[in-house]
Amino acid sequence: MLAHTFFFYFFSIISVGSALMVIASRNTVHAVFFLILDFISVGCLFIMIGAEFLGMIMLIVYVGAVAVLFLFVVMMLNVAEQKQSWFRDREKSAHIPVGLIVSIIILAEVLVVVGGWKYKPNFIKTDALIIDGNLTNTHMLGNVLYTQYIHLFQVAGVILLLAMIGAIVLTYTRREGVKTQSYFTQISRERKTSIKLAEADFNKGVKIDD
């Protein structure tokens, strides 16, 4: 019991400290590293309380895929230069007020949900729940997630899709003076439009623009 309490507070302190360093780090790469540390600590906490499925999801999906993807994107993009250009240019910084409004709305929703959970009188006790000992936590979670909460699961997928589209829109920059090519024009051209036979006079040459 003492060892369990020690490890609980150990991983909890690391989780809270790394979460604060994510938002306090000036270097974006360092922030991603602290985010990975936070994911690992939270995954260990899930495993300690018996939710091994959520703990392994944190380690495999978030640490192994999402955080590594963040790291590659941050290292490939010049985030510092883009951030300064967003705040200097009025056209590029037009999304900041909208983002602040959406963030305030999300924070208000989270506070309402947490307050509702805290002061809700009709909670179901753990002893009253029907638990089948033959099923694992993964099977029981799947039964609940894909039956009773399937609509919320689909809504979460749509929200993640919108977040991905928003990240693409914010990081997309159109470079000026770069030559582009039209694939459809290249594929659909014919011999008559791509080859031109010209008769040139002796010692006079040919003008292409004619």
C-alpha cells in the first residue's frame, strides 16, 4: 500500500509538472518532449488504477503516434517565424479573436460539465453496477462505447477531423514566384497541340512567338 501511494504521487507530480512545462516552454520541441513525458505519466497512472486498456492506449497511440507526429511537424515547420508573422500581419492574425472566443466557450462547457458531475446527487454506486467477471476491461469498454455512446463517439471523430482541417489551414502558406504545373493540362494534351512543325529560312531562324 505504501509503495502504491508513493508511485501514485510520483507520477502525479511528474504529470502536473510536465503539463505546466508544455505551456511554459519557449522552445516548441521542448514542449513536445514534455508532452510525451506527460502522456507516459498519465498512462502509468491509468495502469495503476486497473484501467490497463486506457494506459496502453496512452502509450501506444498518443506517445507512439500523436506525439511523434507533433515532433516531426514542429521540426519540419518554422513555427517561430510563422508565429511572428501571424501577429505582425493583420490578415494572418484575423483568426486570433475567433480562436479566443472558441477557447472561452470550450472552457465554459468544461466547467459546466465538471460542476454537474460534482453536484449531481443521483450517482450510481460501484456496488450497483453489473460487472461480468468473464469479460475484460477492454471488452466492457467496447460494449459501452459502441452501443450506448456510439453517437458521441462519431461526434468526437468529426471534431478531430475539423481540428485537422483547421491545423492545415493555419499552417498552409502560399509562396510567391514559384512555378507550378497543371497535371490535367499535361495529361489531356494531344499531338496537334504539343508538336509544331515550322519551316525556317536559311540563316534566318524561327521566332517561337509567331
